[in-house]
Amino acid sequence: MKPILATLLMMTLLQNAFAQWPISSITTDFVKNERRESFKKNLDEQVINHCFQLPVDSSTESQYEEACWAISQFLVKSPLIESGFKKLLLSYGHLGFQTKRAVLEAIYATYPTQFQSQIATLNETEYAPKLFAMQTLYLLRANADAIATKKYIKQLIQTFPGYQLNDILSELYKYILNHQSFTELALPDLNQLFLHQQLHQLVTIYSFQKWNRDYPGLAALQQSDGHFLRDSTGQILLIDQLARAGSNLPYFITNGNTPQGVYSITGTEVSKNLFIGPTPNLQLLMPFEADSAYWHMGYDSSKDALTNYLGLLPKDWANYEPMQESFYAGKAGRSEILAHGTTIDPAYFKGFPFYPISPTLGCLCAKEIWNIFNGSLQESHQLQLANGLVQQKKQKGLLMVINIDNQAAPVDASMIRLKLENFERKHLKLVP
């Protein structure tokens, strides 16, 4: 009897391991029309408008901080907000660090050029590395010509002579010098990346994105045998996925855009965060975030962390510096990046190129459409991705974020699908 019981137990465990979530099982009241209207009314009238009419002092600072976070996430603009930012910048010296950060992030997110003179003045006497970096990035985005770039570098070195010892400032220095030229680099051969996957045979998700993160990308899942996951029609499954933060700050700043590079997939979970929603998310790790879990594929202790990281990539890709963003972002303290869905009302983002997907605090967000009357999930690219992962024999794997070009358009599904199909035909013996 014991062998039979053991066999039955193993079969049960395997069935549970590969169980997928039916779309009908995922619901939430948070997306219902009355909840969304109530939330928006409170956001507009209380969290933002009421707050921005108050004086800026120690008794209201926490309210202003909360309002600024909301402005960044929902990309809210108004004359009242603009005048409120002027008021906050005048009181900047009296604010706490977190409030300063929230103010700078909200301004970066919503008013890309209007506050250059005020930010430039603050930048001259700023000695907090992260705040200095955010201010410099605001100025750089508005003016990145050769004269301005030299000025930013000079200011960085004068203010922080030992900037190389600070991970955020080191990345700022590289970003000022290299960002524009990096957007013009030729991308290494994707086929080499797909072939390299066969060395470790880990499930690998590729998130193909644009340098301009206003435009949504696409994700595809390469299975352990090298083939790409297909949908019910037999086509390679492509997931609409956005890698843009609400702030739109660069990769090395907290709450900035999703860094390019290699992440470790450690499994799936259901979030308690109402904005992420109940659709299972993919748990991701960056280097330095939780090293023992990140390196589930193995770590050569005779080599340093960067050498181990680059070993996850074929030679040409290891030499392609933009793929090191996640390594240095993790070193600079970024963490808690997930691949998840969204319950946020897409109406906030109407008119943006990424509509109807939600920007985040730096995660990868997949398209989801909800029934606003009964709270059911109507369409979910996130669920397709999560179900695609759990049907694999091993759910631990890798995820790679790759900016494929700098064109002002979403990633082209037909182009990506053709590249993946051509890879399978040329390099794999059997094509499903």
C-alpha cells in the first residue's frame, strides 16, 4: 500500500503544481464603478485639492507628501497643483527628506520643464545624493546639450568629490555621459540570447520594451526546451506589458522605470495591494536584493557578483552595457519589482500612448480589463503570463527586460513574433 499511497500523493502534488487559475475565479469589488467614482472623488477633492490649498508647515507636511505620491501615480495636473508645487519649492528647505523626494518625483512626473529655474537653484546647494540626482535628472531631461552636460558633471564632482563611492551618484555620472548614445546603440543578436538559454534551460521571459517607456512593450516566455509558449490558436503568446513608472524617472532611482537586465523569477503570489489586484503576480528579484534567492541557478564564489551576473548572458550581450541596469539598480538599493496586473481605472491615462495599461512604481504591468458592474476579470494578459509560468515543470527562472529601439511607437507584435518563429525554425529541431 505504501508505494501506491506515495504515487497518489506525488500525482496530487504535481496536479497542484501545474494548476492554472481560471479567469472566472478572479474578482474584486475595487474595480466596480461606484468604488472607482468614490475613490476618484476622494483623491481629487480631499487627497489633492484640499491639501494643496493648505499652508505648508509641519502640521500639513505628511498630507502634502501623500498628495505628491498620488499625483505621481495618477499623473494628475491642474493650475492648483502647479501653484502648490511653487509653494512647496519655496518651503523646500524646511521639508523632511521623504517629502522632498515626493515633491521632486511628482514634479518630474507631471511638469517636465516648468520648474527648471527653481530646481536649478536647489541643485546648487543640495547635499543629499538621491535628491541631487533627481534634481539633476530633471534639468538634464529639459536640456541635454553639450554645454549643459558639462555643467551637470562639474556640479556633481564639485558637490560630491567622492561620488564614485555612492552607487546612485556613480550611476548618475554614467547616465549623464552615456544615456543618449546608449539609445542609439545597435542591439546584439537576439538569437544569441535565445540560444544561450539552452545552456541552463531555465524558463526565461523576455520583456521587449522601448527606450521611451511611454510606449508599451511585449513579453514572451521561452520554455526550458527552447520553444516559445503558444496560445490556444497555436501562435506564440505575446503579453502586452508596460515598463514605465508613473514618475518616468530613470532606472537607478527609487520608483523609476523598470531597469533593463536580468531578474530572477522565484514564483507567483497574490498581492494584497488593491491597485495591483488579485491576479497572480510574478515574484522577481534583482541582484543584491536577496542574493541566495536571486542566484537559484548557481553562483561561482571564486568570481565577483558582476562576473556572475554577466555569465547569465552570451558574450555580445554581456558586453552590451544597457543590460547591466538591473545589476547597478539593485546595487543602488532598488527592490520589490514585480510583474503584475492592475485594477487602476484606465481613464486616468487616456491620451497617453500606454493607455489602457497603468504605470506603476517601477514594476512590469500587464494589460487587464475589468467588468465595472460585477467586478469580474474580462481580459488579462497578466493571467496568461502567470498561467504560462505555472504550467512549466520548474517555475523558477529568469526574466530579461530589453529595450529594442528608440522609435516612438509600441513594440510591434508581428515583428517580435516573426523573430521568435525564425529562431525556432533555424535553431530548434522541432517546432510545435
